[in-house]
Amino acid sequence: MSQRKLYIETYGCQMNVADSHLICGHLEGQGYVRTDTPEDADVILVNTCAVREHAEQRVWGRLSDLARYKQRNPEIVLGVVGCMAQHWRDKVWERAPYVDLVVGPDAYRRLPDLLQSVHHSQRAHDVRLDRGETYADLAPAYDGKVTAFVSIMRGCDQFCTFCIVPYVRGRERSVPAEAVLGRVRELVARGVKEVTFLGQTVNAYRHGETTFADLLRQANEIRGLERIRFTSPHPVYLTEEVIAAMAECEKVMPALHLPLQSASDAVLKRMNRQYTLAEYDRLVHQLRTAIPDLALTTDILVGFPGEREEDFQATYAYLEKTRYDAAFMFKYSPRPGTRAYKWGDPIPEEEKIRRLEAIIELQERVSAEINAQAVGSTVEVLVEGQAKRGPGWYGRSPQFKNVVFTAQRAVRPGELVRVKIADSTAHTLKGALAGGKEQ
């Protein structure tokens, strides 16, 4: 029997990207071969996100588009995996009857058997949550890049009232530290220079006596590893020990994504975020004192049920004062199954859009001003590859700034180089390899 070809598309967060690598690695171990195009595939999997309505609508549309391959060849397996599969369960088939396979985030280990079932009958379905599943013994596929994601925990115990994650990814459980560190060593041996630890509340990590701060310090000792990042931490778990580890470990990069969501205590309470603005702001000051060159980014959600104009203005004022390097900003969309869903969606759509556009305009200005301060400086860049537009190369600074640069000598992915910054935008630094001809 010839090898079956697998094509996978990924939507959503870095956890989904890491899960797609996990799925590919697991199925490759069972004889499947990856292909980059659905036209060549025997199995088409769509790894999905249920956090926001817009992401789900994109997936429904894409599934309808991919169904044409089944029309041409009914033997092709079309599957929905990930958070939407868990969220919508049997309803996937009501909306997309041409789908053969529905698999939640805790059932990837069983994918080979489920695919075999589809091959012999019609449909397969597994959306059981498993509080013991961490996939610690399964090796993800390696994509050949010099950066890699490493999942160190799964699930979430926070139950923010707007968030579906605990319901679709289950409760928190951490991957054993020896498995995490072993995975990092394997990646370094294959040429990876930078790892990003992943978890829904990544700094809540704890396995036995090993805390998240301990894990950072142990990873910092791995020879050949150049950079360590992590996302996304929860403010509640950002302890003094974690901040100290960030400051003292030279491989832990000075960049942190610290979700705020709102600067109104009333809204934060309704969101069940479990901190006040004063407590969050104290963390910001502690971080910037301990790590003076820190780049800080955040998440903001506007239009949450009960958000008054004065609540929104408090968020706007805090963004203006705190001056994040960047922010991911969204308008609220109700998620069936969450606590907030029961409260309806009382804020008019046009008002949510107005608030969102206002903070986007503010943050774009602040990001452009912060990046402009780098012009004339020299930054260290981990080269990731050739620039996607025009000649040159791209990579990231320690602060996770996207850097595009030209070079008068050959450079290679994985190399650490120094780049003189000559120009900037709100999203990119531009320059030339130090010592060469500047842009």
C-alpha cells in the first residue's frame, strides 16, 4: 500500500501551530507523508480556533472550499481538529456534512486509529477531554526553522468569563520538566537557536517541585540554545521569582506579552481576571525596573458587556500612559458556552468598532514612536531567513521586533548578527548589517 499524504491547515494561536506539528509528527510516525497542497492529499485536516467568531467563520468558509476535493475524489478524508471540533462537537456535521472526522485537542494520540476507521466506514468522532494527556512522549515534526515552539502545559483553570479555552482545552496540566528540557535539547541538536515555551497560562507551570522560574533557569543552561521566550503569561502568576529569572537568565529575552484586557476594575471583575489595575500596574513597574530594556506587549478587549464609556476611557488612558510596544486589540464577540454569553451582547456593533478603532489608532502611533527611537542604534538579530519582500534578510531583535536588513556578505539562518537600524515603521525595524553598506 502506498503512503498516504497528509495536508494540514492551521488557524489560531501558537498553541495550534504547535499542535499541528504534534499531529504531523505523530502521523509521520505511522507512515503518513506531508504535502504542501490539498490537491495532492489523501487526508486534509483543518486545525481550528474557537476563541473568536471571526476565526470560526473563516474555518467554515474554508471547509466549504476544501469540500470540492472530496467531490472529485470521495476517498479523500476531510477532518476538523482542535478547538472548534471540541466546541461544536456533533454540530460540525450539521453545518458541514461533508466532513469525515471531528477530533478535539486531547484526542490527537488516537488520530491513526480514527483515520483508519474513516477509511473503513464513514465518520469518526472523538472529543473526550483527558486531564492526564500532555503528549509528553510524542515527538512533534520539525519544520527546519531556527525557532521552535515547545508546549510545556495544556489547558487552563482561569475561566475568564469571555473565554472558551477551559471548555475546549480542559484543565491545566504540565509536561514533566525532563520531557520539556529533553525536547529543547533535541531541537538544539537539529539547529534550533530559539525556543518559545507555550501554555494558555504558561507561567502557572508546575510539575512536582519544578516551578516556571525553575524551568527557565534550567533551560538557560542548555548549551547551543541562544534564546528563550514564552507566551502567554497570566498576571496572577507573574511572581517575583519569575521576574528574577527573566532578569538573571541571559538567554531569556527582554520581551513579555502581558495581557491586560481592560483598565477598568469593574470590567476586570466581570471578566474574572483576578487582578485589579493597581496590581497589574505594579507588575509593569517591577518588570521595567528589573529589566530596563524590556519590550512589553498586551491584549485589549473592548465592548465587553457592561463596559461603560468611562471604562473604555480608562483603558485608552492606560494605553497612552503605559506605552506598550505593541498590542493585540479586539472587539468582544459572544462565545456560546462561556459565562459572559448569558449576558448577551448589549453594546452596539458600531460602538464597539468605534472603541476598537480609537485604540488601534493610538497604539499604532505609540508603536511607531517607540520603534523610531531605535533608528541609529545597533541591535542583535537572530537571522530567520530571506526577506519575504525585496532583497535582504529578516529576523528578530531580543525585544522580538521584526528586523529587515541588507547584508554585503553571506548570512545564514540561525546566525546572530548586528544590524544598524536606519528606518522604522510601527511594525518593523529596517537597516543594514553593521559594518556593511547601510540602507
